[in-house]
Amino acid sequence: MKKNRKMLGNLLLLLTAVIWGTAFVGQRVGMDSIEPITFNAARMWLAAAAIGLVAFLTGKKSGPQEEKPAAGSADTREKAQERHKNTIIGGICCGSFLTAASLFQQMGVVYTTAGKAGFITAMYMLLVPIINFVLFKKKNTWLVWTGVLVGVLGMYLLCITDGFSLTYGDTLVCICALLFSGHILCCDHFVQLGNPIRISAIQFATAAVISSVAAFLVEEPSWQKIVSAAIPILYCGIVSGGIGYTLQMVAQKYTDPTIASLLMSLESVFAVIAGAILLGERMTARELAGCVIMFAAIVLVQIPLPERRR
């Protein structure tokens, strides 16, 4: 049963990567008529509304049992209150990480190439196991570490087409990758303690508020711009934001954060494929090799190792 849940979690994360990868097409099209932070704020509000409705409907159906646990049951009133508290705290923490990572990424892209930004951002798949080991003393098998290193090689071939050097923009994107690592670990922690769907709804509400404040401070948002980019915002808000990040929340309850980061990093692969299919962008032999290596890394970390005898 545990293996089946882990497999289901991994499949949901793979679907999440497909959704996020195709969303890059919507984001690219949307940038033709709206500023990036305003676009991000609009999609976050839309995602918050969509997932908030789902959280309300599911909570209405199961809420009474959670709020008033039966006498003698394992879920006592104190545990229900603690779960509610962790849901709120988790949503705010995850939303803060998500917003900060997105803003640093957007600022970094202004000063560096999209390929380098994509490569550096995807380094969260390497940072997650390192942070997990340093801060939480959580060990990974040699097979997982090998898969991470192979994934880094595949991401390099996929994203980097010229010489690699660290600039001001690259530094900002490095901070973005670190923040995305924090987001993954934050999700991994709180989904075990709270309600994943409600955490996702609070996450988007938090991100929407912070992004809106940032947009009014540095950009000139208007309804006309939002309407002109309505279709990309709808897709990125409901599908990529609402569905994608909620799938991440639910799936991470059943899988390891290191494997989760590897699976979600496949969004870069699907972004290249979606660009080739929907925007007519051509993939080079180098990019195709990067995609194949990335998929190989994902398969590698799924191979079970025989348990050592006591």
C-alpha cells in the first residue's frame, strides 16, 4: 500500500511538471501585453479563488468530522486544532517562499539569459537533498545522489548554449533556486501536519497579496493590461497555479522531497517540448540529449535498492 501511494505521488508530480512546462508558453505569450509581476499577481489571485472554492467545498463536506471528533477517536479536539493551526502557518510560509522565489527569478531574468536562468533555477533539485542533509540530517541513497548529478548534467545540456559565467542576474536567480528549495521542503513539512488543499489555497492568497503590493510599487498595473492577457492568465492561474501547485501539495505527502524536486525539475524538459510543438521552436541535438538524460535521471532514482540485513 505504501509503495502504491509513493508511485501515485510520483505520477502526480510528473503530471505537475507537464502542467508547469506547458505554462511557459502561456507566460511567454502573456508578456507581450503585461508586466511580469502584474501577470504573476493576477494569476495568483485567480489560483487563490479557484483553490479556495475547492477547499471550501471539501471542508464543508468533511469539516464537521474534523472540528468535532467522536469521543474516543484518535483525532482528538486538540489534534484537530493543531492541524488547523499548522494548515494556516504552512500556507503562509509556503506562499512567502513561492512569492519570493518568483520575484527573484523575474528580476534575475532581466539581467541574464533565459537558458542560464532556467538552468540555475533547476538547481533546486541539487540543493534540496543538500539542505535536507545539512539541516535535518536526512540521508539519501547513493542512487539518489547519482540521479541528482545526472539530472544536473541533463539540465546543463538542455539550458546552457554558450559559456557559463556568474553575473548579477545569475546571482539573483541563484537566490531564487535556494528559495524554491525552501518552498519544496516547506511543503514537505507542512503537508504532513495540515490539510494540503487548504494549505495550497492559503499559499496562493499569501502570494497574491505580496505580488500585488510589489506590482503597485514597481509597475503600473491596469485592468486593460490584465484583460489583454486574459487567456494566458486563465491558463497559468487555474491550470498551472491552482491545479499544478495543489497536485504538488497532495503528491508530496506520499513521496520523498529529493525525488519530488527531480520530478518537478522536468518542467524544463516539457517547456522545451511545448515550445517546439506550440510555438514552432526547434530542439537541437544538444537539447534532445539533455531531455533524454533528464528522463534517465528520473528513472534512476525510482530503482529500489535491496534492504541491508540487520
